[in-house]
Amino acid sequence: MVNTTAQRVTEFTLTGLDLLPNQRLLGTLILITYLFILLGSSANICVVASDRRLFTPMYIFICNLAAVDITFTTSAGTTLIGLLLLGIRNISYHECISRMFIYHLGDICLCLNLTLMAVDRVVAISNPLRYHSILTNGRTLALIALTWLLAIVIMGLLVGIVDSLPYCQPLLRYSFCSYATLVRAACVDPEPYFLYTTVLSTWLIAVQLPLILATYVKIIYTVLRLSNNESRKQMINTCVSHVIVVTCYFLPKFIVILLTRMGVTLNLTERNALLIVSTLLPSFMNPTVYCFKTKEIRSRLIKVLRRSHIKAIK
């Protein structure tokens, strides 16, 4: 039933972290994390874009991952920084809707890109001789464009739902704008509206994750059949980075599901803290992992830094 006290809301007030102590300390940590994500992700994009030898599907996917990380964290990160460091608690209705769109768009694209990267690795390891004919740069770009288009369509539907809801008060009990935050602020029973995100979450977790795990079963089977230990080691090393990134993305989501199933009741501050960690951790780890674990990117980055240092000395 819709509450008849609904009003025209032009601005929301974020109240999710009002009771949190040491807000400036948390805000500073989030600012440092966000700047690191911007720097690391931008470095990955620039390194790959500046070296034509890296114009391969694997590195194109890494570039897309970096772009998604910037998109995903900018929506929530800048809101949190403004809230905790600058005391900006108010956000306009349309800006909140836009940030919700960008936030979930990045989340969906991040999950789908991890699936594509898993497919890339299984093709490269299982069919090395046909790899470049199966997964061309053109097909890679088409797959990436398809994931973005799919995410945009899904988010367009969710934005339409949220924008049609009546709102009773301009207070948001969370720390940034998301679909769940806005639905809970509306003058409606939220449960029917959570059905849409439940289906979406099920598709992302119960479909994409098993697909990723299936690719690794195939990879393990292929690696175990190799007689050359050096080849085994090389193939395993190419997958370690992806395993770390996948773990950082899905683990916080499983913790939330596990706590819910166990009946653990979290207060508002704890729920907000878990949401912040699940938002920033994957995007923080992605550039770190691919800068340090990927030899070609690491070597190229070191060369660029050395050249910059020599020019600065001169």
C-alpha cells in the first residue's frame, strides 16, 4: 500500500554515518583509497594504450576492468568523501538517481568483465594455437560493448522503477545512493521492489560465479595433463591475478548472504561499513594485482617511470 503522506522530494539527506566516531579518519582513508584506485587504474589503461604489443584480448579486458573500477568507485567514493570530510550531507534527487545508476552499472559490468576474463584465460590455456583466431580483438571489443549495453538496459529499468516511487521523507539511512537505499526511503512496502534486485543478484552470483568456476575446472584439468612443470607454473601464474580479483569481488557478497542466513542482526553503522568495504575492496585490489602480478604491465610501467625520472634529473 502506498502511503498518502508522500511528498515531492527534491533533495535527500544522507544519515547513515551520523553515529560513526572518527568520521574524518575514515574519510581520509577512503580518500587515499579512491586516489589510489584512480592512479592505479589510469596507469593500467595508459600502459596498455601506449604499447601496441599489449593490444591483445587479455589486456583489453584489463583496460575495461580499470575503466569499470573508476566508474564503480567514483559514484560511491566521491559521495563518501564529501560526506565524511566536507560534511556534505545533502544531495539532489536527480544527482542521487544518477549516482545510483552509475554505481550499479559499474557493479554489473565488473562482474560480467570477470566472467569474460575467465573465458579468455580458459581459451588461451585450452586452445593456445587457436586463441587469436577464436578471440580476436574485434570480438573482444564486441563482447565488452555487449556487457555495457546489457548493464545500461538493466539499470534503465531499475531507474524507471525508483523514479516512479513516492517518497515520504528526504532522509536516506545509508551512506550513498543505491537502489536499496532509495526503495527503503519510499512510501511503499519495499519487499516487492526488492524482487528485481534479488533476480539480478541471483543471476550475477548464482550464474556468473559457477561459470567462472567451471572455466577454472577446465584450466586445472588442462594444466594437470601437461608434462612440463615450467609450462604448468607459467599457466598457473597467468590465472593467479584473476583468482585474487574474483575472490575480492565475491567474498564480501557471500559474507553479507552468510550473515543474513545465520540471522545475524547488524546495526546501521555495521551495514554501512560492510557496504563500503564491498564497494572499495575489489577496485582497490584490481590495479594492485595487475600492476604487480602482470609482468608486461609491471615492466612497461617501470620503464615509463625511469624515463620520467631521467627527464626530471636533466
